[in-house]
Amino acid sequence: MNNLHLLTIIAEDALASSIEREIVGMGAKGYTASSVSGKGLHGVRDNQWEGENVKIETIVSEDSCKRILGHLQVKYFDRYAMIAFYHPVHVVRTTHFL
């Protein structure tokens, strides 16, 4: 059985294109992105004037997940409002993700 992980990244909307391009370059076969709102350490982010957030989700191998998280930590975490988390998932059509 393959170790697949659902990786979720919530970030400032302005970073979406860069992050999407980078995660594909690091092994993601695809992703789903959607606009989200919420409140965190940086306050409420729920409108275009304060800046919106994007949630990017992808299913990747364990190795790709670690590589992507390491990249995000180095490039973005210290400078941008961003959170990332993952958990193991069982996928029926694994050929779509490997």
C-alpha cells in the first residue's frame, strides 16, 4: 500500500499561483484551490480589502509531502500568513496521484 497524504495549505491569496506552480514541481500531480476566510494569529482575513486567503489541497506521496513542507517553511513561513498541515489518506484511485 502506498503512503499518500492530503496536504492542505492555507495562505494569502496573492501567493496562490506561486505555491501551485511550486508544489507541482515538487511532485503533486494536481491540486484543488478555493477561496476561504477565517481568523488566526494575523487576525481576520475575509475580504478583498484586508486580503483573502486561499486553501490549496493536494494528495501526494510521503516524500513529496515532506519536500513541499520543507520548501514552504524555508520560503514562506517567516514572511507570510500561512499554515500547512497533512494527514494520511486512503485513496481508491491511487494511479491519479503517483
